[in-house]
Amino acid sequence: MTSTHDMLPAVRREWTAFRRPGRLIAIAAAALAVLALGLLYAFGNHASCDGLCAAEPTGPDGSLVHDQFAFLHQDLGGNGSITVRMTSMAGTITYPPPHHDQIVPGLVPWAKAGIIIKDGVRQGSTYAALMVTGSHGVRMQYDYRHDIAGSGGGASARTPRWLRLTRSGDTITGHESADGERWAVVGAVRLPKLPENVQVGLFATSPDDLTLRPVGLGGVTEQVRWTQAGGVFDHVGLKGTAGAAAWRSDVVGEMNRTDWEKYHQASGAVERNGTITVTGAGDIGPAGAEDGARPVESTLGGLALGLLFVLVVAVRLGTSAYRRAATGGTPVTRTELAAKSGVVAAVAFATGLLAVGIVVPVGAAVLKGNGIPVIGVSAVTEVRVVVGTAAVLALAAVLALALGALLRRAWAAIAVAVLTVVVPYAATSVPLLADGPSQWLLRLTPAAGFATQQTLVEYPQVIAHYAPSTGYFPLPWWAGVGVLGAYTAILLGLALRRLPKSDAWRPDPR
């Protein structure tokens, strides 16, 4: 077994041998590719608005959110409640497939209508809502990211839904009932930023309809269309408010700008003969890449090219000793190959750490300066993206070195490394392949390791195209790195087993 006494001189000697101009230029090119293409992407993206672009709303935790709905409301103090019966829910979907030539009645799965307690009408303020949805039954949602399931089914005249929200200080409790007498708790949540005076009332909203259009070799691109939804309510009961005479009708966010709203069905609230109809469009929930916001990893568009440079350098380093041995030089030993792997891993890690550590924060700042919303992440997550991506580059470099040592022909090892690491990573990042094959490629190949760069979150209460082409990896970051690490360990172990042990470093005539 190689000792530390043997390894240290070997590492120093391999580091000295590594510093050839060609290798250093290739490593510099890898860093420049990541930096140049990432910053070019950031500087090349600008928001386009009529006049000054409005800031995207952010929730209580600072994350980007959707907050657009029709709202019939009044003041509520520190304690009180609202109870309603919902007798129907209907909606409109504009120009759905296959022909995109009709406006049809219908509800998208996450259309919402119900009751809500909210800190005013400012977008992004804290709230808790109890609702009936288009296809997901009764839900209690709060502060944009959180969703609690109630019973299934919709609302109709034959099967109405009774909904109740009760406030007790910072705690909001949601109940539902089929008959207005026997009530079941849906959920109880605490909203620590809720002020003494809030707004309580009826709301309706409806996110865009999402369908997928085939492109490429089975890939798909997203198509979205505007929708609208409305709920019909009666038997409104209030406690802790000024009473029915104090209702005010508002829209949170922009509304009533489409031709459908102008000429057919305006968004808002209408009261007639004791029945209230609230109609709205938009959504209340987290915002993501499907809404035009960019994740911080969108600045890593040059990573595939930088990875290619690193793999070529690593393969050629792994085959150089065999070329020497083939011409009569000293044979390759385990100590030498282990030292090479340590050197190439350190160089690749440092290169990735420098390039990614610059392009991620700088690129995000440039995008924000250009009016492009960027999905915020915690400092811990940003460090994970930077350090994790650098570690993946290091593991990929050692994998390529091991392939070079096993195959002993640079062209063959480069081809295998590119086909197993670069091609799956690049091909799945665009809508080229079908979602299923793309996901399996990122589960089974070494490219799984690049899951470490993902910051996007998949929300069950948000309809989106959760696929590799839109930035969603099928494995969590730690599992993806584990797949790449396993491939690297196995290949390096096989390469080392084929070599003789070395008890002392012998001069290298290179």
C-alpha cells in the first residue's frame, strides 16, 4: 500500500510535471469559458416593459411570489372569523389546444376560489386562505409556499362546500363542512408577521393553462394561456368585523386588461339577491422559472464547454505515463497514478471554484440590474452551488483520468468521457429529448452529479414543466454527486488494481 512518505514527493513531482504551458492554457480556457459565456448571458438579457418595469412581488421570506386575485374584503381585528357557503365554481380557458381557435368553459387544476385573511391588499403580504380548487379539492394555503390538503371534490348546488377561517391572534384555523353543522379542521397555521388589523373576505384567481408542444427528438416546450375562474357564495357569516355594509371590492395585482375581461366577464365581485360572485385571474403562490424569473444557475451556460477542456486535460494526463512506458521509460505505478489523480482533482476544483464563484453572484447581480427577476436562494444554497459544482468538476476530472489509465488511448478515453459526462449534461439541458429518457440519463450516468447546481424547488401546488430541460434534476443534489462519486471511485479503483505497487519514486525522464 502506498505510504504518505511515498505520496508527498510523488504529488510534488506530478504538480511540477502538470505545469506545462499547453495544460495551463487549457485549464485557463475552461475557466474563461464558464466566465465569458455566463456573463455574456447575463449582460445579454434585459427586461422589456412599457416604461419602468414594476418590481416583482416578494413574500414574507423574501422569495419571488405570485399575488394576483379578485378580493371582496373588509377589516378584521385580532380575533374573528368568516364563514361562507360556496355553491359553484366555473371558469374560462382561452384558446387551448389542439387548434387554439376557441375560448372554452373550464377550470385549470389549480384555479382557486374561497376565503382569505391577509395583511392588506399589498402584493406579497402574509396571508392564509381556505379554498376550493379546480381539481384538487379543498386546500388551505398560506404564505405562498405552503399547502394543506382537505377533502376531495368540487362545489356545486347539490354538493356545496362550507368554509370557515378563524383568527385568534397570530393563529389562523381553517374548517370545512358539507352541511354547515359538522365541521372538520383542515389546518391551523401561525403567521408571526400578521398585524392587529387585517383584511378578510372572498377571493378568486386562476393561473395560466399549461400545455406542452412537441419539438426535437421527443422534447417539449411550454405553452401558456390566460384563464379566469369564479366562485359563487352565500350564507356569509362574519365575526369581529364591521358587518356586511363594510365590503370593499379590489383586485390585488393587475387585472381587467384582457379583451375577455373588458368585453365579456370583468374580474371582481358582484352581489345580487344575497349571492356573491367573485371572479378573478392570476395566482397566489410561489413564482419560479416558468414565470420568467431566472435561477442563479442559469449563469452556468458555459459549464459544458469548460468541462470539455477539463476532461481532455485529465485524459491526456492519464495516458501520458503509458506513452512514456511504451517508449522504454519507467513503468506506471499506483503511486504515480494516485498522485496524478490528486493533482488533477485539485486543479479542476480550484478552477471551478474560481470561475463559478465569480460568475454566479456577478451574473445574478447583472441580471437584476437589467430588470430580470432572479429567484433568491440562501447563502448556504449559493455556497452549495459554487462548491458543489467545483467538486463535480474535480470528480469528473478524476473519472476522465481513470478512463485514460484504463483505455490507454487518449482518443478512446476522451470519447467515452464526453459521451458519458458532457453529452448527457448538455443534451438534457435543452428541450431535445423526451422527459423520461432525459431523467434516466441524469439518474444513471455520471452527469447526475450536476444536480448539485439546482436551486429550483418543485411545488405540488404549482403546475409547471418539471423536467431537466427547464432546470429540474431527477435526483437531489447529494444523490447526484453520489452517483458521480461512485463511478469515479470504481474506475479509479480498477485503474489502480492493474498497476504494480511502488515503494519509492523513480526519476521520470519526461
